[in-house]
Amino acid sequence: MVKAVIMAGGEGSRLRPLTVTRPKPMIPLANTPIIVRLIKHLKENTGISDIGITLHYLPNVIMSHLNDGADLGVRLHYAVEEKPLGTAGGVKNLVEAEGWDDTILVISGDVVTNIDLKRLVEFHFDNRADLTMAVRRETDVTRFGIVALDERGRVLRFKEKPSPNEVFSDIVNTGIYVIEPHVFKKLESKRSIDFASDVIPRLLADNFRVFAMRVDDYYWSDIGDIEQYRATHADLLSRRLALPGGVEGREVRPGVFIGRNAHVDVERVIPPVVVGNNSKIISSTLGPYTVIGSNVVVEEGSRVENSIVFDNAYIGSASVVEGAVIGEKVTLGDHVVVSEGVVIGDETRVGRGASLKARVKIWPMKIIDPYTTVSSDIRWGVRWSRVLFEPWGLTGILNIDITPEFLVKLGSAIGSIMREGESVIAGSDISPASHVGLQSMIAGFMSVGVGVRYAGYTPLPFIAFGVKWLKTSGGVYVNTLQGEYAKIRVKVFDREGKFLSKNLARKIEDVFFREQLRRSAEIDAGFLVEENGLEKLYAEEASTLLDLEEVDGSKLSKVLVDCGGGVVSKVIADVFFKTKLPLYYSNCTDVRTPRAIRRQAFTELVDSSIAIVKGTGFRLGFIFDSDGDKLTLVTDRHGLVAGDKLVALMAQVVLAERPGSRILLPETTPRAIVEFVERLGGRVELAETGLMGLSEKINTSYALAADERGSIIYPEFHYGPDAIFTAMRLLVFASRFDINEAVSRLPLIHRVVKEIYLPFEKRGLFARELTRALDMREIEMIDGLKIFDEGVGWVYLRFSRTDPVVEVIFEPIEEGKLEYMIKSVMDLIGRVLGKI
């Protein structure tokens, strides 16, 4: 009887960083580990069912994947070496441990081959050999052992890895052997012994029968480095190599193999290409010579060619990967460029806009900051941001940047700064990703003894409203970004219903990163109750504040309400039922997920609503975003009113009701808007950017507050951005005044925004040198630098809280000065960056 032993104990140092987290035999070849392909070949070609595996480096990775071998139709036997015993010493150790007294077929676990192993065994028996090796002709023989043979195949001479002046043959040893049991009995136990350097020379010296069978006509590849690994893939994809099982997946057209439940636009695939199970390639180009693993996502507009992408990787939109190997669970942000020869280790995260230069190797679990250029290997250290929250919340891709486990921990961290028995109100938009995220956070809250009032699918403003009126200790809302189905955002509100402040964010981040989570003995205090009736309460309070029942609808003719297929659909009828106005609803009954409405489709929806309002007798139209915090207004005469223009309009509305009111706006608000509001008698105050910046100053003394996205807050009602209440106020205003006339008074805005890369550690030096270079120009410092150049305009530099970038916002006093302003300021910034 013949048994087999696979040698799988080596570290594979020349294949790092891929082998930092896995032994070399577990590296995938067209999505199947090399050792699995080898076992299948042994089983199908020879019928051998008892296979031993020698292990040393990361043995559990192999053992947990293969188990007992039953799934492959074999019986596996393992021997783990505490210290390396060499090729022969390791095999002897396993043979002794198992008590085998059989002929042994020995093969390396990192070899890819279709050699007829059955014929090799028969050749061995036919020649009554003690040891038989498979040999072949190679051009570069110095990497192998070389042999000289007689006409029958008997080995006359052998030299392991000869120097150039020692070469006597171009026939090399492939490291595949058939060995009789008495050979192992001659070897010392628990000693480091190699076949090539110890056993074969000894057998030849003692005149044992050592034979070699030529296998030149078969494929054989010793995957020793990254180049050979990629070359072997190319051979397999081009069909120069045929292996048992071939390539998994259905061949949908010549050279294109697609796995189960994979979604690919086949017309954008250049063969040969393999795509693994459950992967999603969204409007991107693949190939040629590309392998995509299972559960991989490639976002739209990307290109992947001549590359190998391991399982569970994510490639953001508009990224380019050329001639690279991308490890398991690697995340590439949008607009990333990965050049020829790059290898990225498992679980590395590469930020948006980063560029990885040719032949760079990045070890596992590293973090590459956005917009950085990497031109040398990264082996040591890891950069992990200790900041979670951006000015609008915590944002990331579900199951990539933000996992359910992460969100459970986040919920626990937020709950840990509250008292046991307190409660939060929690809700989400209608997307499955948001729902998964919210449920994870709820588990975290309850685990630290904090109760949850569950509002379910509900608009974001209802959460801020609910905190105030239900007197909870905070609120949390999870939504997907408009048009980006997989990217979620978590918004946290304090016990007043304000978006979390910088101070509260730091407290949560300290607990999260230091893992100072409360281990609650009172977990029963973490109750979960459904919060019903919030829509009715909101409608009653809003109606009372605005006196909706007295609204005269005679000036409005028809009003379009477009819910955008979002969560506003669920509540809009309850909210507007007292208006008694001619309202016509669109996209308010078909409740779809944001995935169904991508950016392009949402733009088409807006265009459609504009056409309806302007062409079919409507006076107004309201378009709500997916979570109900931002409104787009359409009028029959002026069309679209959104963003800064909507803020200016709502300031006009508020000041018509309450002259001289205080208005809180972000520092980045265009000067034209600020001056417009001040001319109307408003007292404008400026805050740092984002909802986080507003929360530092906002209180009920302000009649209106707004962020730079055009989301508007009415502190007398609650502290959350509220598109629904904005629409209600506009209805009241439009029933009394000519809204088209109000829109016509809005100022023109000239503005351009650019981004530059600036490492975190250089921010202070950059600000100092830039201020010095500006000399006598007027500078304000609130949330960055705001520079005024008389006769030209304003430039605002804002530092990102989470990314190493500076946003540069240009606002000239007139459009004709914009080009000059951009050139002069960017030249100045370039000179400062050159100094630091």
C-alpha cells in the first residue's frame, strides 16, 4: 500500500506579506488553496486516501481549513513540529507517529503540478528503487538540486543548489519522491534532516537504488516568490496548465468564469478572468488575467487588470488596480491607484485617493491615510485613527469599515457614559444596511444597562424631536448616504436632542478606544420598547407652532410632495393631514431602499419633479432626501432651490415672522448669503462646520440654524435638521406671500471647492507658515483659516477631523475674479507646502 505525505511546514518568507497570516500552501490559486488542489490531485490521480501533512508555521490555519479531510474524500493525518525538522526529518516524524510501514509518496505543499504521480509510483516499483525522484530540465539550475542519470534513469550523481562552477547537468530535482519504509528507519529521530542535502547523498554513497523519472512534459511550478505566483495564475488562466477541478465557476463565455451568485457585467470583462462566489462587480472593468475572490465588491467605475484579489476584499469606486495582489479583507477607498507589482497584506485599509507605487509591499493590518503616496514597503507599526466622529457623524461602509461587532461596541461605549436605567431613542431609514447597523447598536446599549425606545423606520428629525419630548438621555439614528447603498452614517444626539458636541464625541471615543465599557450587573435595566405615536405627537406640536389649520390654500393651487422613495413616505400623511391643502404625492407609497435609487436615478427624480412643477400647473414642489433631514424646493418660476439658497430663503421666511432674529450659520457660508440675511435685519453668528460645529453654540435664542449642506434646524421646535418642518413653514409662508418673489431676491453665489493633502502632523507648521506668508492680509480663525483679500474675496481653509486633507473654499466678490483667486492662492499654498 502507498500513502502520501505533504510537506507544509515552511514559512514562505519570499512570499511575504501574503504568508504573514497564512502558511504558503494555503495561498489561493484561482480561489482554491494550493494544498487543496494538491490533495485533489493525489486522490484523483493515485487513489491514495491516507495523506499525512507535516506542519510547523501557523499549523492551525491548515488544520482548521482541511479538518479530517472527509470533504475531500481522504483521511488526513497531521504532525506538528515544535521546531523545524527539515524535509526528511519531518516526514520521518509523521511516519513514526502514525506507525506507517508503507511506501511513501512525498510532495511539497507549495508545488503546483499535474505530474502523473501514479506513473511515478509504478516507475518506482518497476525499478525496485529505494528512492525515486521526479526530475525535469530547467534553464536556471542553481536554485535546485541537479542530477546525472544513466539510460535507465538511475541516479549517478547529485548536487543540491550548485554554484555556477559546480553545474554538471540541466536536469533538476522537483522535490517529489517515492520512498521505501526502510529508508526512514535509517534516519535519526527528532533530528533536522533534509532529503536533498542529507538523505540522497547518503543513499548514493551507500549504493542504494536511487532512480529518477523525467517529467518534462508535465507542468510543475515551485511557487517561491510573488512573480512565480502571478506567473502560475497566468498559466492556469491561459490554459497552459490543466489541474484537477480546473477553475471553479461557470464559463459564461470563453475564458470568463463566474461563481455562484456573482454579479458581473460580462460585456466589461476582458478574458481570461475568474470571479468567485457572491462577488459584485458594479459597472467596472475586469481583465485580462485577473482573479477575483469570493465575496468581493468592486464599486462602479473601477478597473482591475492582471491582478489577484483575495476573498472579502473591497475596492472603492473609480480605483485602478494593475498587476497587483490584494490580500484578504483589504479595503481600498475610492480613487485609489495600485501599481504594478504591489502586494497588500490582509486586512489593510487604504484611504481614498491614495497612490501605491510600483513593487511596494504592505504588511497586514496597516492603515494608509487618504491621499498619501506610498513609494516604499510598510512593515512595522500601524496607524489607527483615534477619531470616530466627523462633523456629520460616523461614516463608513457596512461590513467593511463598520462591522456589526464595531457597532455593538460603539453602542456599549455611548451607553457607558450614561447611567444604568436611562434610555435612548433609536431609529433608522428604510435600508437593510441601516437596519442591521441600528440593531447592532441596540444590542450594545442594552448590554450596559441602557434602555432603548425603538422608533423603527422613521425620519431623522423625529429622533431629535423624540429626545426632547420623551426626555430620553440621548438618541441615535442610522441612515445610508443618498445614492450609496452600502455606506452608512451614525448620528448621535445628546440629552437635549442636539447633535453630539466635540466634547461628547471625545468622551465616547475615549471609552471606545480604551475599552472602558461598563460591565453591567443590571442588564435587565436595558429594556427595549417600541415607540409608537411619535408621528402623531410630532404633527400636533408642529401644527400648533405653525397654526396650520388657518393656512389659506387659495394662493397655492397645487403642491407636489415627492418622498424620493425614502422614509418620509411612512409619516408624511400623518404630518400634513391638517393642512387642508391641494397636495399631490409622488414616490410616497412605494417604499424602496436607497439602493434602488442611486445618485443618477435620484438626479433623474429631481429633474422629473422640476418638469412636473414647471409644466403642469403646480406652484411648489418638495423633494425629500432618504432620511428626511434635507429638503429640495422647486417653484414653478425659478425651478430648483436647495443648499445655501434654501438656507437664505428660510432665513427670509423666519425674519418675516420674527424680525431681528438671531441666525446661526457655518463659517463656510458664502459672504453673499451672510450679507443678504444681515440686510433683512437678521443677526448672523458663525459656527464651526457640520452639525458638530453647530451643536457647540445652538440654543433656543436662535430662530434658525443651518449647516453647509442646506440642512436646517429650528431650535424652538427641536435641535435636529428637519426637512419636514421646513416644508411646513414654506407652505405657511407661501399661503401668505408670493414665494417666487422671495426666491427672486436671493443673491447669486460664486464658489469653488478644492482639496489638498496635508499630513496630520504638519497642520500646525502649515498654518504658521501660511499665516506668516500672508503677512498683513485679514485672517479669521474659527474652524481653520479664513482669509479676506480686499477687492478679491474670501478663501476658507478647513482641516478635516478624520482625513489628512485641507478643504480650500474660494468665494470671489464677483465671478470674473475666481480664476485669479484660485491661481494665486494655490500657488501660495504650493510654496508653503514646499517649505515644510
